[in-house]
Amino acid sequence: MISLACSTLALFLAASEYVDSWGPPVGTAIPEATFNDQAGQPRTFAGLMGARGLLIFFNRSADW
């Protein structure tokens, strides 16, 4: 049981180091860009941002 816990902890720590070194740091400013929405209307990140900011969430499906 202890061996399983140690193995799980080691995998978790290795994964967290990988995640910490991947991608831009938290709080990095997003570049200015204009994209068309599903209706073909141009949208910018600044135009979508509200008083509390903007959350962008990317979800990768299992079949990619």
C-alpha cells in the first residue's frame, strides 16, 4: 500500500513539474487578435472581456 502511495506521489510530482514548464505563465497578457464567431461576426478578446476579465477554456476530446 505504501509503495502504491509513493508511486502515485512520484507520478503526481513529475506531472506537476511538466505542467509548470508548459505554456505561458499564469497572468501573461493575451495577444491582440480578431476572430469570427459562429455567426461570422468579428470578435476580439478585449470586446469579450467583462469587468472581471475573460476565461478561455480549451477542452481536448478523447478522440483527437
